[in-house]
Amino acid sequence: MSFVDNFRVVFARGIGVVFAVIGSIMLAVPEFNLAQDGVEFETFPIAGRAEVRAWYVGTALCISWILFSSELGRALQTIAIVLGGFAFARVVGYAKDGMDTNEALRLHQNGVFCLEVLGSSTSLFLLSTMEKVKTKLS
């Protein structure tokens, strides 16, 4: 296997680990993750806390499972769609709501946005260099 072939696998599985960690954190200590965006989890009603846990945990674990159990091309497509979708939603949010006035929150939001764009772009690049995918798309 070439370096790029190995990197594809490590990249997809690494993103799978990230989503598994996010899901685990959101199940055990959601206030830790949400506080980074200025969200006070404890102010939510019980139903709201359950809803946030359900969406975050269910989504993160599903994505992680897909990245570990799918063939590599499908895993890379999933990463591109998920991270690209996250980045697109942030752009829409910035257009509708503007940037956060809190500098620390703004720095965190922009950093996460950059990682989402980088992850999605990397996934698309790795996908475009796969021989099977090239043949399929032609």
C-alpha cells in the first residue's frame, strides 16, 4: 500500500474516533462540549437536555460506525458530506446572525469552521485520487 492509501485509512478511521469521542462526551458531560460555544446545558429543561443528548450522541455514533464499517470510498464520502454540511450551516448562520461578539467564542467558532472545511476538502481530495472512484465518475 502506498503512503496515500495508508493515509486514506488513517484519516477516515481518525475522524471516526473523533466522532466516537464527541458522542461519548455528549453522553457523559455535555456541558463540557457545549460550553465551548457559550451554551449553558444546565439551563435547558430536562426535555431539552434529553433532546440535545439524543441528537449529538445518536448522530456522532452513527457517523463513527459508518466510518469504521463502510468501504473506504463510502467513508470518505460520508466525511465530505458531514463536515461540508457542518461548514455550510455555519456560513448560513453567520450570514443570518452575524459573528459572535465574544472574542473567545468567535475564535473557537472560526477554528472549528476551518477544521470542518479542511476535513471535508481533504476527504474530497483523497476520494478523487482513488482509482475506483475515478473510473466510476468517468
